[in-house]
Amino acid sequence: MRGSMPENSSFNRTALLLAANACMFVFGVVLLLMGSLLPSLEVTYSEAGNLGSFPLAGILFATLLVGPILDVLGAKPVLTLALALIAACLGLMPVLHSYPELAAATFTYGVGGGLLNTAANALVADVSAGGRAAALNLLGFFFSLGAISAPLAMSSVGGNLSVIFVLRALAVLCLLIFIVMLPLGFPPPGRPGIRLRTVLAVLNHPAVWLFAALLFFESGSENCMFVWAAKIVADVLHTTPKRANLALVALSAALGAGRLLALVWLRWIGSRGTIWLSAGFAVAGSLVVLEANQFSGMVAGMLVIGLGLSAIFPTALGIAGDRFPEEKGTVFGAIMTIALVGGTAGPKLASWAAAYGPTRVLWVPLVSAVLVGALTILISARAPQPIVKTSAQS
């Protein structure tokens, strides 16, 4: 049966899930790595800005292209290629000294990160057909761990660790995951031997773009709050940057914890209920911050916003995987590309709102949460049952 696991697959399935979670941990590291590395690099401000953008450009480029490849070839070649690219770039970076070399390396490991992100999500969705949303929330938790690990590791530079040691340790981690993956049996691709043009036909379905819009708003508000949380607290309360950063810590911690709590919410109220509950938390947290005039209240509001934002992205991916089980690679690639665009737009929209006062930034997550709830209703009405035929039926 297409998409099924090999026989005696209990151990194999567990190993695949562990490997995918390890890949998502690596992606979390990759996403924040350059920001953590920049203080140790001798580059101009202009070059620093470009080096910060190149990994994101690589991630966007890979995410845009990889979806149909996943449906035709499967996740194994994509994940192994991604790990090899990241390992090679991180292992070589300590001996790269010119700006063009660093630029090429950062773009390339960004490409690897984009491949890793989309393929790991597609793989987990494939091997967790009975509980995609829960498995993808757990995957998101490992992303959060990786995102926290990058700045923590670099903060130890100058103490017991060096930049070279950290980069090469990350390269070795990628190689270890690569080696573990090689003997594992992966699910067959959803559309083996099908022409890419045929696979891309799924993008004509309106539900795909409803999912894309939902993730656009979620990613926009999430990235907006990562960029602006501490700034809002500092400007409203006229407190020190160090104290204001506690708001960002609360937001980040709640985002990771919320993905674990979502495993409980999903059992109680299902995927759509989890998204609506999360959107409600985001609205409530935004209102708390808008009304707060004390530090504790603003930090508590940021924590509630983090809980609200945490489960929306992975849960929506789980619903999309259920709707498009055989074209999930193409669908994931498309909607995650739009999500990346939203993540870029969110902080910029907030900067326009901030011109009317720092708390006006909170309108971004507030309005986005309302739109996410509305789009979830539209998705439910548009596609109440799985709507993509198997290739045999086609």
C-alpha cells in the first residue's frame, strides 16, 4: 500500500521519528546560527547584514523547490543531502577567511536548512498518519530546543568552548544523523514516477492557499513578537534592555512549552479546537499586554501570547497532511514558502504600527489570531474530507 511502512516497522518508525526530530533540532540551530556567530566575525556592518540574510535566502530558495521532489523521490535523499550540505559548510567555515567564501557557505547551509525543515515535517506527517498534529507539535518542540541551543552554545565561546569547536561539533552531529538514517527504511514517495507537472496540479486546490494564508499570518505574528517583545516592554516601561529581555525569554519558553502542552490539547479538543484555543490565547495575551502598566503584567501577557502561537503552525501542517496525504511534500513546500514570506513581513508591519506607539505592535498578533481562527473555519468548510485522489484513481 502506498505510503505504508515496511513490515516489522515499530522500531524503524521510532528510529525515523527520532532522526526527524534530530533534523529539526539541527534546523533550529541553523536558523539562529549566523546571528550568534556575527559577534565573532571580523566583517563590516554591510557584510554582517548580508551574512544574516543569506541563510534565510537559502532556506526560502530550498523550501520553494523541494516540495514536488519529496513527492516524487521521497524524504530520504532530501534529508541526507541536506545533512551533508550543512555538515560540509559548518565543518569548512573555520578555515574560510574571505567574505565571498563565507557568503557562499551561509547560503548553502541555508539551502540545507530549508531542505531539512520541509523534508522532516513531511516525513513525520508520513509516519504519523494516526496523529500527525501531535507528532508535528513534538517536532516543533525540538526546533525550539535547537533555536535556544545556538545562542547558548555561542555564549559559552571564550569560556570552555571555541567557535571552531562549536561549528565542528554541529558538523559531527549532522554526520551522525546522516549515518543513522542510511540503513532505515523510509516510506515510499506519494507520487513515485509521476511527472512534476502532474504533482504541481494539487496547487490548484483553493484549500492549499487557505492553509498558506493561515501560516502567513501565524508566522508573521510569531516573528513580529520575537523581534518586538523586548522593545515593547523597554519603551513602554522605560526599563533596561536586560530587564526587558525577560519578556522575550518568557515568550520563547512559552512557545516551546506550548508545543508540549498541545499534545494534551489535541487529545481533548482535536486539531481545529487546538488552533481556535491557541488563537484565543494569542488574543488574550495581546490584550493583557495592551492593558498592562507593570512589568509583571507585560511579561505574563507575553507568556500567554507565546502559548497561543506555539501550536498553530504544526497543528495546521498536520491538518494539511491529512487533507493531502499523497502530495504533502508539494503542499508543505508551498504553504511553508508563504509562511516564510509572512515571517519576513510581520516585523515590518509592526514597525509601521509602532510609529503610532509601541503597544500598537500588539495589533499584529491580535488581528492575525482572529484571521487564523476565521481561516480555520473556512478550511473546515472547504474540505471536510480528504480531497486528493490516489494516483491509481487519477
